[in-house]
Amino acid sequence: MKTLQKTLLALVAGSLMTAGAQAAITYGNGMTAQPYIGAKIGQYDLDDADDEALSYGVYGGAKFTPNFGIEAEYLTTSDEDFAPGSEYSADVYGLYGTYDYTFPGSQMYAKGRLGVAKNKVDVDAKNVAGQFASYNGKHSDTGIAGGLGLGYNIAPNAAVELAYDWYPKVENVGSKGDLDASGITLGANFKF
């Protein structure tokens, strides 16, 4: 990357960080919302799969009070071994209500979220000795999902969060039946 491009990116990032701390949306009824966007990376664990998958995604939301808000996310995974001769990947789409509790006198906060998510798992068989496994296909379920985590405000408009999330159970996945899914993620978000 050229020096001019790096300089422009640094200026844009700095402008967003300083302007974002003052921005908020005020509605006609006097209600204020503090929007934010972020990215996360972590580990997706599908029960009984041979390997955990690398997960990564984006999320965004708004806080309507210092404690309550709403959040949406999209999370996807790398391809990993499901069983001998097959691989899986997953996609999660979620919409959650959030609750944040800031610890007095600190920049650290606890965050809980509860809502609805769609957990979609795609299993692909590899060619093993000229045969394909009988459990190819896409499996998805929509249901209750949520998470618990800790966050730290590194600036008035930026935070990092470490979270444990659980996703809807996916039914009839290959030869392994109904499988639970969960994940651990590290995210960073910027408020506008």
C-alpha cells in the first residue's frame, strides 16, 4: 500500500473516531439512539464435529438508553472437518435485545443479549474411495439465541468485547443427529 493511501486511511479512521463520540440520533419524541458497528473473530463449536471452525463476522446496533439496545449480526465460518470424509461450514444471522451494565468507576462493562437467530450448517462430503457420504446438504434452524460477555471502552466511541454465544440447535445434521452450536468471539466496535 502506498504512503498516500495509508495516510488517507489514517485520517478517515481518526475523523470517524473523534466525530463518532458526539453523534447520536434523536427522534421526534425525544428518544436518543447511539448507533454502532463492529467486527468480530473467534471460534464456532458445532457439537460432535471433528474440529471447531474459525468464525468471523460483522455486527451493528443501537443503544436507546445507557443499558438497553438492539443488535444484529452476521457470522460465518471456515470449512472444517465434520466427520471422516466430510467438511462443514456455518452461517449465523441474528437479531438480539441487549443489556449492558457498566461497572462503577471503570470503563469495563458486562453485556448480555437475547434474541432470535438462524443457524445454517452446510455439510459437504469428500470423495472417499470413490464414494460420497450420504449426509451432504444444508441444515438450518431458527430459534432462541444469546450470549454473555465482557467489554472495555477504549475510547468514548470505541470498545472491545469478549463474548460467549449460543446459537439454535440444528436438527438432523448428517449421521450425527441434532447438534448444539456455540462460540467464543473477540469483537471491536465503533459508535457514531
